[in-house]
Amino acid sequence: MHIVIAPGAFKNSLSAGAAAAAIEKGLKRSGLEAQLHVLPIADGGNGTLDAFLMNGGQRKTLTVEGPQGEPVNAAYGLLKDGQTAVIEMAQASGLELVANRPLNPMTASTYGTGQLMQAALEAGATRIIVGMGGSATVDGGLGALQALGVGLFNAYGAEVARGGGNLSQVFIIDTQGLDPRWRDVEVLIATDVDNPTLGPDGAAAIFGPQKGATPGQVDTLETGLRHFFTLVKDQLGKDVRQLEGGGAAGALSAGLAAFLDAHIESGIALVMAHGGFSSLLDSADLVITGEGRMDSQTVHGKGPIGVARLAQQHGVPTVALVGGLALDDQALHEAGIQAALPLVTEPMSLDDALAQAGDLLERAALRLGYLLQVRKTGLPASASTYLVE
């Protein structure tokens, strides 16, 4: 029996690597005789950098500007080819960096992400993958572009202050300060959402409230994004206002697409391709994935569903171990997951569940390992390939 262990991160508790290790430990404790292949996954958000560095590379750490202007230590990765850099924008501009403070999407900035990108360029990268998940920002990439040398000025010629609340002040765009080396760099945007830049399904309306925006602030941010990207169209001739996926990371995705000709890709597809997931499926009998909570967002490009769909194409069943399940079982099954097993077996608070996540996940994997050793009649033929006599 060959089992691929490919979980994502369990938010606020376990990285994808730690989750994979817990599942592997639980299966081994069960006495299950199987070859276990560990491939932690991510979809552009938390854990993306770790997932790419699983096969080697260098982690480079530097001090950059955090989402509210404070100094933070953030890392990017330079892969073994020496040409590909991976940036997880949440490392510099993420919600977790301001978790203990009031959220303020009006002033939150992606400047630090731009600093990471510029550092990767200086390190010689000619291909840069930017993961979009977990942002604290709705600034359309304003800060990141300023860090890269783009001049964004108001009607009086002064540089516009950081933050999405200032987008409406942009009057002049000057790209002369943008490093000319960017013309020869392939920039890939790794995301798990397909929301457009503007409108009722766009960056401000859908993601603004998650970052602390009030209804009034959502309207202000939407107006600012519309103003800014209309100006981009008029002055640069690039229209990204309805770009599919342009709303990712508070429309940082749209900003990079407009100024760096960045291409939007499925984050989970990029990670799986890098990790050789398809080749692992050629000999796999079962895939085990998981995340902290599965809900309606899960089926729209999140990591575990990407894993399950690719496994399904290879005829391999997928089981998910989850902290919470807020999704219709049939919808989950239709998305490619044969079964979802919960971690929590008794009433407990969310704080307790988060604190015990590693142990709970290991025990869930232990139970799954026992289950896989039970032979029952009437199982589908596909299931008989991974059930032990």
C-alpha cells in the first residue's frame, strides 16, 4: 500500500509540515503496513514558502516594513535552480502580523512585500512566485509598487501615503523608477481565489470585512480601487479592473498584473507540480489531506480540493482529516473527497482545540490507520486496493 500524505496548514495551530508529520506518526502507531509519502501542500497562503522549500533551496530572512509600518522579520525562498524565488506575502503583509492589534485596512500596506520582491530580484531571481493568501491589506498593491520604485503622486506632486484609504488620492503614475530588470522576470501570482479586482465579488466587498473594514470603509476602499485602476488603464493602457483573480490579497494581484505583467496561477497547482504530486499518484492507493476548517470556500480552489481533484483524475481516493466541517457531505464528495473525518471527539473550546491540534490530528490518523486495516464486504473495488486483509 502506498499512501500520500498531503495536508495543508491548520490555521493558527499547525503548519502544513507539522500536520503532515502528525498524520504520519498516527498512521505508523496504528501498525498499518504502508509506504508513506509526505508532501505538505499550500495554495498561496500560509505554508507556501515551506512547501516549495521541501525539495531544497535557501531561506533568506530580512527586516521589512510590516502592514502597519512596523519592522518585521520576513523570509523568501531561493530554490535550488538559483533562479526561482518564492515569496509568501503574508510574511511581510499578513493578518497574523497584526493579530493582537486593532485591524485597520485603510492604512495597512503591502510595502514589505515589495521589499521582499526587490530583494529576490537583487539575488538574481528571474522567476518569482508570489503567494497571495492571508493578507491584512486592501491597497491594490500601492505599497508594494512604491517599494519597487513606482512613483504614485497626488495632484500636488507629493507621494501618496501608504494604505488603501489613500488610493483615491493617486493622480500621477511614474514608472521611471521601476528597475528595468523586471522586464526580464517572470512573475507568477499563486492564489486560491478567482475574485475580480472590483465589484460585489471583488477585493473590497468580499475580503475587506475579513480585514476589519466597516461597511463605510468597504465603500471607500472600493471607490479607491476603482479610481486607481481606472487611472492605470488611462495612463498605462492596462485594464485589470475585472481581472479574474485580481482581487486576491486586497487586489495586490491586480497591481502586480498591471505593472509587472504578472500571470495568475492556481497556488495549489504550482505547489503540486513542484512537489511531483502527479508522479506520486501513479503508484498511490490513497491520499490523505486536511485543513483546519472545510467550508464553502474550500471547494473554490483551496488546497485540499486541488489535491483531491488531481487524485481523482488518477483514480486515487482521498480522505480528509479536518478540525471543523461546515460543508454539505455530498458537495464535499462531488469535489473529490470520499470522506472527511473530524479531529475533535469530545466537546472543547476552540482555544483548547488549537492548543491540542497536533495531538488531535495524530489520534485521528491513528483511528484512520485502524480503519484501513478492517476488511468489510461490499466495498467498492477501488477501496479494496488499500484495505489490508
